[in-house]
Amino acid sequence: MDGLSGSLGAPQGDFPGAVAGLFTQVLVLCARLGMGRVGTVALDGMKIAASASKAANRAEEGLAKLAGEMVAAHAAADAAEDELFGAGRRGDEVPEAVWSPRSRDERIRAALADLEAERRAAQAAEDARVQAYRDRLAAGDHAGCPPASAAAELAEENLARVRAARAAQLAGLEERYAAGQPRRARPAGVDDYCRVRQAEAKVAATRTRAARAARKAAARTGPGPVRNVTDPDSRLMPVRGGGFIQGYNTQNVVSGDKLVIATELTGDPVDCGWLEPMLARARDAAALIAANRPASGGQDGGAADWGGIDLALADAGYCSEANLTCPGPDRLIAVAKRRDLETAARGQDAGQDWGGPAIRAMRERLKTEEGIAAYRQRGHIAETPHGQIKHNMGIRQLSMRGKPKASAEWTFICAVHNLFKALSTGHLTSHALAALAS
């Protein structure tokens, strides 16, 4: 199952592991029934609500306050229980297996630790960018703007270097004059030297920008980064039409006959970083389908390296130079909204030319009749399972909390969708099952 339903995390009880096996078994069953057309597949993300309220979000300050109150309450309770029942006992012990692994206290600690880890990771990434810029400067490469967080510091360092260099030049001149070299026009002093003035101007400009950024940060409303004390793994997700839900972002690869062949539940509100890993999972799923398809099943004739996948389709949320050039099958990724693509295909675009070479090449390809016709398949392939799950199956919110169990629940939902698809298309019948059993 690894690579098909995504990372379900460490097993918690039997549910995640059992669901992973079920998803694989259902996919194998559908393949043996002749389903799973993977010549053209489509990738799409879908937001789904978690079993948590937006009101349960807390900023780091609020989480630290809750954690402090929790510690104080536990200390008082421990002292009272020790007095009543003896040290180390509280009188209502339950077997360890019954104890909840994710109490509210643990969720608060997990949410606080996650925010702290996110801040440390962001700081480490910024420090790495600053060090990389310093390394480029040391190597003589002055291209690019300095990282904003260190722009003032770097400008100050540059000013100190320029001043020191000018002072060294003047000291060298004085030595030559003392050795008998005739004096000419009086050279500019350190403070009057043109390069020093330029460096001072850069320092002043960076200080102005830093002060402006500080004022904007002070005026910014909202709590900043938050975590949910009910389900710390869930995130605030932007949804179409405006607003946010507390939930997850599912990544789903769908076959031409509307089977979900690979899925992943993520806490990432952005789709762009998931194209390459989901294509790899789709390849594994396509290979599994090909291995279990009946000999007369009309196997797709795609590249063997990608399990028969000829073409992958994705919307503009996945558009980037990296996603257009990473390893994988041929792909069509929108470079704009659907109506803009249709306008360009009719030759009525305004001649936009943003993006790198891969994006510009994709834009030109989607202007062709063949390219836009192939891309038009994306909507009905990728979005049909979403409509089936949300509207027909009535699933708009997960019921389990924590990413491992929520992932397993979502994978179970996708397995049920695949079974419904097999039933509704007439592939899964008593005669078909009898033929498979014989």
C-alpha cells in the first residue's frame, strides 16, 4: 500500500492499517473487473472540513497560557490525590489500553510544540538564505537582492568594508607620499568618498524599508500563526468564494473511468508542491492495476515506466517550472483559469508572456486545438469523484481527529467511492464475482 494512499503515519490501533489494505484490495478488485483506465489521469485537490471548530484555534501566546493553566491544575490535582490515596495514585486508574492517547492536554502540548517547530524551521530556512547570500558575496557573485531579514545588517557590513578599504587606500597614499612621491590633488577623505556615500545611502534605504515593514507588522490585525486545540493537525483552509474552513486538503489522482487510484490527506493549503509525489503514487497504482487486469481488459498502452499513464492533467494550482519539468509522464497543466485558456485557444488572448520557458511552452501548447481538447477532460475526470463524495455520499466533514486517523478515514471514503463506481457502472455484479471466484 505504500505510495498508493499516501503516508498514513505511525499505526494507531488497527484502523489505519486495515483501511490501507482495504483500499488496495478494492483497487485490485476493480482492476480484475476491467476498470482502471489510466491512459489519461487527472490530479486535483479538495478541501474537506475536519472534526474541529475554527473557534478552537489559538495563537502561541494563547496556547502557552492554556499549557500553564493545565500544569497548575494538574499540580493541584496531584497534591489532592496524593493526600487521599497515597503518592502516585488517584483512585480511579483504568487499564493503559483504555487511556486516550490524545487527551486535551496532549493536544494543547502538540499544538504548542508544532508552532514552536514551525517558527524554528522558518528561522533556520531564513538563516540558510542569508548564509547562502553571504557565500555568494564571498565568491564574488553580487547578483540578486539580499534577504529582507538581513538587508540592514548586510548593508552595515558593506559600509564598514567600503570605509575600511578607503582608509587603507589613504594610508597607502600617505606612505607613498612619505617615500617621496609628489602630492597631487588632495584625495577625498573616507566620509567624502563616492563609494562610502553610496554605501551610506544603501544603509539609509534599508533602514527606511525595515521601519516601514515594522509599522506594517504592528498594524497587521489577526492572531498570526495558530493551531487548533481540538485537532492540531488540521489547518485553516481557504475555500472557493472566500472564507476559510478548519480542515485538510486532499490530493487525489483519478483514472479516466473515475476511480480514485491514489490519494493523500494533507495539511497544506496549497496544491503546487504535491504534483511530483502524487504522480509517483499514481505510477505505483497504475502498475498494480496493470498487474491485475484481465488479459482481455484493454490495457492502456502508455509508457511502461509510468504504469501505462500517457497523460496527466492538473489545474493552475499546480503550475510551476518545477512541476512542468520534473520526471513523469506527459502532462498538461493550466497556466491560467479555464476561461482564460479558452480565450487563448480561440486566439483572443492579450499576448501574456509571463513565466519561465516551460510555462511559456505550456501556454503555447494549450492554445492548440489538440492541447485544449485534451485539457478539457480534466474537469469531468478529476472533479466527478469530489461531487460524488460531497453531494451524493453526503460527506463534507471528517469524523476522526489527528492526521493518521483522519487520513485513514479519507482513504476509506475513497475506497467506498470506488466500490460505488464499480456497482453503478455495472462492473460489480454477482455474475462478475462468480467468474472471479471460479
